[in-house]
Amino acid sequence: MTGGPQRARPDLVELILVRLPLRRPFTTSFGTETVKEAILVRASRDGAEGWGECVASAAPRYGSEWNGGAWIVLRDLLVPAALAGRPAGVKGHRMAAAALEAALIDLDLRARGESLASFLGGERDRVPVGVSLGLEERPEDLLDEAARFVAEGYRRIKLKIEPGRDAEVVRPVREAFPDVPLSVDANASYQPDDAAALAALDPFDLEYLEQPLAADRLLGHADLQAKLATPICLDETITSAAVAEEAIRLGACKIINVKLGRVGGPLEARRIHDMALGAGVPVWCGGMLETGIGRATNLALASLPGFTLPGDISGSERYFARDLTEPFVVAPDGTMAVPGGPGIGVSPIPELLDAAVVTRESVTAA
Ligand code: NPQ
Ligand code: MG
């Protein structure tokens, strides 16, 4: 989890907390977000730099990690270990560890002129993308949003659901778009005895039902899957290749959402991909409303051959009035280009970064 064996050490690591207003509030079963807050990790050596983005939030609502904790574990434990070239010996804190690993890999790859996609084993220079739509108070607002993204060519629409707001959320969208690939994401908000409400989604021909139950309910998901025609896709549950393998073996899911932050970095994400490909289980790249830094990393991951379903990798303008990098755009065919330049292939634009910064702190070797 702390990076590859012979990775060169940085001589300076900067932690940069940024805040970007969201263009539209994003509501899930765990709450409403109006601002994206992220920690960027900038690793440097001899004037060269590498970038990573921590996908934790301002509060631990999606999972147990949050930016306040990630900042401290990076500053006091993970970064000092990387600067000293020794293992950090830190359990968990995967989103923090992932951001540092991504920055260190980016630093190395830029130095040798190789793209992250090539390093990970990517085989495509464009990937199909989807969009995740939050819960809306007014059903017509959700229909308008769905219509807009379908018109823009997005290959899949994902709807957020929660107990009491499920079939009635899906029905109007399915009726308006009978042929569009649709999925739903419950963000762990259902209980095992809600199986009937979830089975009521079967007629809508969903690509998958994402994370209906709590993250630690492997058997609960297996029992639920046995009662549903809709494939279960796990997100919050999948924290490592080991958990992913056990979930597949138990029949707890038929599809896996891979988020490199949730699993501790690009290298563990690749392990999950390799295992799932071997097991014949489709994977796709999840999203956490990343800025252009995290989005570029996700695009590289999504270029691997097992990523056969569209990712939650939307255009910059879906989230932000102005991204921190050159904006990412979705082509009319619903694909996005995988950056081909060295490392993640993009950097923050200095003036835009400066305007978004809340705090920055430099850590150097002791
Ligand atoms: C998911 N992402 O698949 C997550 C959940 C999510 C695109 O649906 C700030 C930070 C806001 C992280 C909103 C999507 C977030 C967030 C939603 C993660 O479950
Ligand atoms: Mg999800």
C-alpha cells in the first residue's frame, strides 16, 4: 500500500487542500454535497513533480475516511516514511495512502516519459463514460438532467436511490429512455429485510444495483443476490483484492466498481482488475467527483481491458464551473480520451489552483 519496491524517493511533498463549488448540489442516501473538498498531493524531486488526489470528503459519510484525518496521517506518517524511503506500516487510511502512491508513481513516470495508462497495462486510448445523478426533490429535475446527459452521448445513467425513493425514482427515467443503459446506487442504505423493495427494481432492466447493503455485509449481499434478477455491483465493500475475491466467491456481487482511492492506490486497483478479469467478472471505474487530477488517474485505470462497463468519469463541466486542469470533455460518442502524456498527463493550472486553495503545507525529510 505504500508504493512499489524500487520507487525513487521524493525530496519534498506538499499537501494542498482545495475547495471547488459544485455546479449543482449532489444528494445521495448519505447526504447533500454542495462543495468538493480534496487534498492534492504534490511530490517533487530535483524540480520534477508528481500529482495525486485524495478522494476523501470533508466528513466521513461515504466511508470512514475524511480529509481532516487523511491530512494528519499523510503529514505525520505516510509522507515522512516516503521521504525516508521506508514502509509506513500504516493500516487502513487507504484514500490517503492512494493519493500519495499516485503522486509518487506520477513523479517516476514523468521522469521517464511513460504514461500511467501504459504503466498500468492500459490498452485503449478512449474509454466509455457514464454519469451518476443525485437524488432530486422534483422528479422533473431528474428527468431534465437525464435528458441532458443522454443527449450529450453518455453511455450509462446511474441514479441514486434510498429506502422509500427507489422504484418511483427509476420508473419515469426508464419510461422516458427505454433503451438507455441505467443503473442505481443505494450507497449502503438498505437493510437485509428490504429485499422485496429491491426485487421491485428487477422489471426496469438495470445494468446493476450498486451497494444496497452496508459495506461489511458480504453474506447479506450474497443472500440478497440470490433473490434478485438484477446483478449486484459492490462499491463500498471492496477495499482490497482479497475482499473482492471473497465477494465473488460468495456470490455477493456479479460486477465490481473499482475506485483506486477506496482500495489504497493504483497498484491494488490493478490487482483487483487482474483478479476479476481472470474470474470473468466485469469491472468499471468509480468516481468521487474528482478534480482533473483524480479524473486523469481514473482514465488511465479505466483503459485496462477488464474495464468493460462505462465509468463514473464525467466531463469536468458536469461538476465544476471551472476544473483545476484543462477541462475533460466527453465526445458525442460517449467516450473520453485517456491522457497519453507522461504520468497522468495533466497538471493543475497555477492560477486556478491558487484560487481554490484553502491550506497548503510542505513536508521535507527530517
Ligand atoms: C459512489 N460517487 O459511487 C460515489 C459516491 C459519492 C459519482 O456516485 C464528495 C465526495 C461527494 C465523494 C458524492 C458517485 C461524493 C462523493 C458521492 C462520493 O458511491
Ligand atoms: Mg457507489
